[in-house]
Amino acid sequence: MSSTKEEAPAVRVLGLWASPFVIRVLIALRLKGVEHEVLEEVVGKKSELLLRSNPVHKKIPVLLHHGKPISESLIIVQYIDEVWSSNAPAILPADPYVRAVERFWAQYIDDKFPRGIRILKGTVDGNKDEIVEQLSTALQLLEEAFLKLSNGKHYFGGDNIGYLDIALGSHVGWVRAVEKIAGVQLLDAAKVPHLVAWADRFCAHPAVVDVLPSADRFVEYSVKYGSFFPTRPSLPTE
Amino acid sequence: MMKRNLTTHHSATLSAMERQEEDEDRVKLFGFWSSPYVYKVEWALRIKGIQYDYIEENLENKSDQLLEYNPVHKKVPVLIYQGKPIAESEVILEFIDEAWKHHGDRILPEDPYDRAMARFWVRFGKDTLSPPIWKWFTTQGQEQEAAYAAAVEQLQILEKELDGKRFFAGEKMGLVDLSLGPFSYIIPIYEEITGVKLIKEEKLPSLLAWMDNFLNSSIVREHLPPMDKLKLRCQAIREAFLKNTN
């Protein structure tokens, strides 16, 4: 049956280009070669479709697969990996123990980076010096994790990008942006040389390059919308 | 019936090398008697029929082993599999389901969409439901009232999701049940201590029934924390919080 103009595409993503969580979903879909439509939300005004699709949290990203909504970026990435399991590459590693290690670090990354970035951006109050130290420590630990997991190869996932690459890599845009905004060094080649090299490779990867813009674009976004949410400063993302 | 072995070796007739190999293959769990996260892991191991050695930690004087196995968070539970550590209860639960895929019941469903939903509700429990419940238990006055209202709002969402099912996973318990399970005994304790009912039959009948189903299931009823001791501990925690804010 051919698709008509009235039929919605099978795979749609509700998102905002500047959200690292949305970026994760787009990378995963591109990695798997899945055709999809992106519906860009308007900053500050949630669409009816979003409110209907994620009534509990009303946040992006939401993946709509044949109309069925899935939310939470890391959950969506795993869903994509499981549904399109016959499309290479595998996003999660095959070994249960290595999967557990990657999931551990992905959780750690989301515990540290989103809040830290918001504080350094200035949209949420916090002690910037303390945050820089926390994020530097986190990056140090991730540098060590990279050495163990990559086993001399290019990515956390080995020869190709995988779950943990996507989890951390999606934050690189904002990390580099807040380095400029706050005048700090996070991805410091002297302290975390392997991660710096990895970040460059990740950003240049074909599945990433068109959905992870340069740091300057994130800085522009921050300037444009920084004062947009006086009482609810965070992005309308998870 | 699963037993926790508080000693690590039981056979004196094995050679030293055999004992070492056997020891490395033993699944170990570092835990603490009152930690709900530890219980989730223990119930999961029981669902799969996995024998394990349990090591009780003194959280005020953590062992070198724990600090070595979980240097990032220094917390329990930590599962040791073939000498390698796994931390964070949600991560451990998924690992248990995958490492022992063909043992016992599945903890996560097969269908990718159902798996995504299960993971969604686990996160909901952790990020959205737990904070107001904790706040309700550790505050008083207006702050407590606001937290109570927020907790009830989230519980109503959960009630809708449960919708009269025996367990969140259906006829048998699954990931979401294990993850939310400790609430089935913690909330009644909190209610007793605060003198306020959080889960009322008129408003949350499915959840009330689920709590009963969970506590009475064969896996759970044979392994629960000592309730009197736990109640005293919770009481002390509430008092400490109230003292700090005065």
C-alpha cells in the first residue's frame, strides 16, 4: 500500500533541535537508517500533539511509532535498538555485563550534566565553581571509562558509536557552549585527552554531524531564550 | 527457597584453587538490611532462582571491598558477577534479566513497546513519585501538606496505569512491580508514623490491592525487612529531619 499525503509517517519525533535529549533520538534513528519526520516544537508553547502524546511529563523528545508514543530519550534509544535490531550497527552491546556498565555511566551522565549545564548557562542558580569541579571530576571518570570500554578503538562502543557514545556525545554541544558562556574549560585536552579526541570524532560521525550543531549555535540559542523562562528556566525537555 | 549465606565457603574438601574458582563464580550482593534498593535486587534473584552470597555492609563504616567495587557512588546494592561489579538497582535488575534470560520468569516483557513502557514507569517511580513521598515524610506543616498533595497527584497517575491489574506487569510481577514494590511496606509505615493516610481506598483502590498482592506474593513474603526495626529507623529519620529544619 503506498502512503498518501493524509497518512502520517510511521516514525515521527517531537522535538527541539537544541535539546541534547532530542539529539540522542535523531542520532539513533540515523544510525539505524530509519526514515522519520521531525516535528519541531515552538519554544515556550507546547503543541497539542505533545500534550496528548506525553500527558504525564509534557516533555520532549517523544517518538511516535505508528502513532504510539514513547518518551524519555534513553528509553527511546533502547526502543529503536530493539525494534530495528536487524539494522546494523547494534546500539547496545551484546554482552549483558558491558550493557550494564554502559547503562550505569549513562545514568551517571544524566545525573551530572543537565543540571550542571543549566547552572553554567545561568538559567538556574548555583555555585558555578563547584559545578565546574563536579563536571571536571565526572569527565575524568568518563575518560577512564572510555579507556576501559573502547579497548583502543574509536568509541565507547568500539568500532562504531553506541549507547554510551550517544548518551555523552549528545551533551557535547552544550558543554562546548557553556565553556564559552561561562569562560571555563571542561573538555580540556590536558586533562581528558582521549575524551577530547573522541568528542571530535563523535561530532564528525555521519549519524551525528547534521543533528549536533556547533557550539556557537547553542550559545546563540542561550542568548535568545536565556531570559525566556523567568520562573521555569529549564528547557521544556526532560 | 533462597538463603543468604553469611559466610563465603561451605566446603572444606575442595582444593585451594577449586575454592578460589568457585568463589569467583559465586554471585555476591553487597547490601544493607533496610535498603529498599537491595530488596529489589534480592527479589529479582529469587525470581530467577539464583543463589548468592550476601554481605551486610555497615554504611557508617563501609568496607574496603565496597569502596573498591563502587568507587563512584560508594553505595549498596552492588552485585558481583564473575568477580565484576554492577551498581545502581535499576541497572542490576535489567542485568539479572539478561544474564539469566532462560532461568525463571522474565522480569522485563519481550515486546519492545512494553519494555519501553516498563522502563518509563520505573523512571516515574524514581524521579516523579519518590521525591514528594519522601518530602511528605520528612517535613511538617505547609511544606508537608504541599508534598502530600503532590504525592497523591502522582499516585493517581499510577492508579490509572495499574487499572485493576493484579500487578503492573499483568498476572505475574515484573520490573515495575519490583521497582515500586518497597512502597507496599514503606508507605504503611510512613502512614503509621505521620498519622496520615496516603493511599485511601476511595481514591486509590487498585494501588491498595496491588500493595497487598505484592506483599503476599510467594517471592516477597519470604523476604522482607524486619518491620519493627524498620519502623524505628524511619521514625528516627523523620525526627532528625524535623530537628534540622527547626
